[in-house]
Amino acid sequence: MNRAFNRKKDKSWMHTPEALAKHYIGYNAKFLGNTEVEQPKGTEVVKDAVRKLKFQRHIKKSEGQKTPKVELQISIYGVKILDPKTKDVQYNCQLHRISFCADDKTDKRIFTFICKDSESNKHLCYVFDSEKCAEEITLTIGQAFDLAYKKFLESGGKDVETRKQIGTLQKRIQELETENSELKTQLQDLEEQLKISPVPPGGSLSMKPQSTDVFDMVPFSAVTPLVPIPASNGTPPPPPSTSPQDLRKDLFGAEPFDPFTCGSADFPPDIQSQLDEMQEGFTMGLILEGTVFSLDPLGSHC
């Protein structure tokens, strides 16, 4: 045990045992940071760490960064470092992992402790700045050690294992809370993506284009009437002409030829007389699907 704990060994402690055993003692301080050290204890070890972190903080201060404030919660289970506003736990240093604690003799505002990290198993030195409570915080941590050691002797060593299990469970709870927060964020992102997009202004809906065949032609249906397709400039095509003159013209636009309806002035007299005789010889004409069948007076079929 270091000198900071021994100097008031024979005097009464500052806090009641119940305050540290059932609750915690809270302090506010400025956190200079933590850095890895080679040894788990020693005055020179913490001095080097303090000089290093002070230099780093001086550089950050010249860049406009303020020293962050933290809240310390000290109990027989360890020292928790929290954000004073959100109460989020930044570090949870279990008491059985803290190997050294001391306040600086040359700078009464500085106090430190060395704790073994549970994940990397490296020794980290934590450095704090408290204008009025540096020595008091050091003594409070010493009192927590004293009470924890007495409880260890009373329980026969079982209490240490219990604290280890509690520390493991607390760490797991923190991991689950972080994972739960990440899942909530992902769920909110998915809900935003699944929201229905708004209808375009004016309520206009795009019509599905009519399907075409491999030749890019619209399939023909005998049931569905043909609808004229608008021109590319948006104007409808002119309606088809249905005048009687157009109906009497053939595919090439010429009027059909009928030798029996031609006027007498169209042929010479000899040819016209022969046509008249032929017309009289026919008694019946039948037109079926564009084919002419004629019956002669003898009754033979042509």
C-alpha cells in the first residue's frame, strides 16, 4: 500500500463505512487523461505519467480544447468515471485492479491512480485535476481499499470472486446497451426507407405503356376497336374519309371497270351492239365474295 494510504492509517477515516459499502462518494474533477505505464506502482512512475499528460493537455489547450470535466463515484467496488451531464460511464475501474493511488506533492491539485485494464491487461495511469479535493479524493480511495480488505477477510475471499462476477456482468450490460442503441438506429433507418413516397403534384399518374410484340407492333384484337394513336407532336390524326366516292375506288385509287355500265358513246357502234347482245344473254348473275358466276340460257355453268 502506498504512502498516501499509510499517512492517516491511525486516524479515523472521513466517511462512514456504510456510505462506501452501500452507496458511493461522489466528486467532480477535471480529467487530464490516461496513459500506459510499465510498472503497476511507484512514485516516479506516476510522475512521468503526470508530466506526459500535462504536456499533451497544454498542446490541446493551445488548440482551443478545454479540459473535460468528469464525475468520480468511489465505493468499495471501485472508481467509476462518468460524464457529469449524461451520467454515461466512461471508465469503470474495479478496486481489485487498482494497484497504486497518490496525490502530487508539488502540485496539490493533481491526483492519480494506476489500474490494470481488464481487456488489454496493460497498466494505465489515470490523472485528474481538482483544485480543492485532490488529497481528499486520494484518502477516500484509501478508505475504500481498507473497507474492501476487511470485507475480504470476513468473507474468506469469496467476496473478491463475487465482485469479479459483478464487474463482468456490468461490462456485459454496457455492451448490450450499446448494441441495443445501434439496432434502434438501424430500425429507424429502415422505417425511413419503407415510407411511401408522396404523389407527384397535380395528382397525375403515369400510365403503363402498351405491350408490343417482337416487331414493336401492338397486337391486333378483333374484339377491341382500333384507336388512332396520337402523333408525336401531340395532335390527333385526321379522321378517315368516308365519302361515297372514296368507297367506290379500288386499292390503287381507281374506279372499278364495269363493261355493262359504260355509256354508248364510249364504244364504236359495232362493239356496242355486240355488248348489248351479250347482256341480253345473261339472265342471272351471282356475286359471292368478289367472284362472278353467270348462268347462260342453255343452263350450263361458267
